[in-house]
Amino acid sequence: MTLAVRQFPCLSDNYGFLARDEASGATACVDTPDADAILAELKAAGWRLDYIFNTHWHPDHAGGNARIKAETGCRIVGPAEVTRIAPLDRTVKGGDIVELGRTRFQVIETGGHTLGHIAYYDGADRIAFVGDTLFALGCGRLFEGDAAQMWASLGRLAALPDDTAVYCAHEYTASNARFALSVDADPALQARADQVFAARERGEATVPTSIGLEKATNPFLRAPLLAAGLGKAGVADHEAFGAVRAAKDAFRG
């Protein structure tokens, strides 16, 4: 079983993803940040679109649903919150299974950025599409959820195998690295930040990342280890995470 992924830039800093089950040819786009870019990528690949898999309702993730469905006849799968801006053909939640040809995606509850946010995990190929929950060296803002909900969501992702490829939806890594260096002096982080800055100077993407790399260097997953430096020694893990998230929200670097 093999899942082919085509990643391409959309809007100012989003990524679009086409996922194709090689055994059957069934294809999905994960979120719809830019209908023009997605339709062009489908044409370039010569792929027929069968599904849209939405992670959450924000317009830069579901705003292209209507046009893409109208032009391709695909079915739209996502959490119930997506109906705030677009209809769904199938509503899913954490624990559900979504099939793309022979590829089976586990739906993981990852609320926090929005209340109903979900991720899609292909365990056979160890690929996760995580939307705006986990970023390379970062995590999503808490627009609707709270620190406890987001910490639990990040924990579900961190429990995936270390070699899981993580396709996050934005190229935020350089700015995330600058913040991470302000709260964490770990040498592994500094080495990774140097690689990130060099890659971005060359115009290279820093996505996908991996679960193992994020566990080792992402300040949001390392929050309990950083709590003392933020004046939060001895607090619960989700409170330590909340302190790191608040520091990032206030960061101007």
C-alpha cells in the first residue's frame, strides 16, 4: 500500500496537498486553501479528484470547497464545524475511519485551534495531515479551544510513531524557530534552526516534518521541560503548554 503526496504552495503561506492511493488511483485534496492552485495541480498530475478531506472550518482550509466540488464532482468529508461555511457529504469525528481506495485514514480529534479540528492519519504509510494543530516547531493559535484541549490534542499526535511524516498546512517554520530559540537553549534546537534558516534562504519547504523531530525540538511539545524558565515551575503540563503558547502570542521577533 502506497500513498503518493503532492505538496504545493497556496495563498501567502499555505500548502495544498493532493493524496493519491496508488493501488486504486483514488485521490483526495486535504483542505481547499486555493481552488485555482488545486485545480491546476490536479491537471498537471493528470489525477481525477474523488474527495476533499477538511481538517477544520477556517476559510483558508475550506473556502475552496464549493468551487472544487462543482468542477470535479468530488465528495467532501470533514468535521461538523465545516458546515459553518460549506456543506459536507460526510461528517466525521475522532475515531472514525475514512477510506481512500485501499488507504485507511484514522480520524484523530485535535481540537484547540478550532473546537472541532481533526487530523487524518494513514498508519500503513505513517503519514499524518494535521491542518493547523501541529506545525514544524510550532502549533496553532487557540482561537476557540483552551490550553488543556490543545495539549491533549498534541499528545494524541505525539503518540504516533516517531517516523510519521507530518504534513502541516503552513510554512511558518522560520518564525517558529525564532520564537523557539527565545525560550529553549537546547543544542538540538539550535542545530535545527540553523538548517531551517538555510533552507528558507534557498526557497526550500520545511514541510513535511516528523513526529520524532517535533518531540525533540518543538517548544510546544517540550513545554513541561521549559516551564521553569517561564516562571511556571511545578505547574500541570497543560498549564506549562499554555505559558509557552502565551509567550508565542506575545513574541515580536
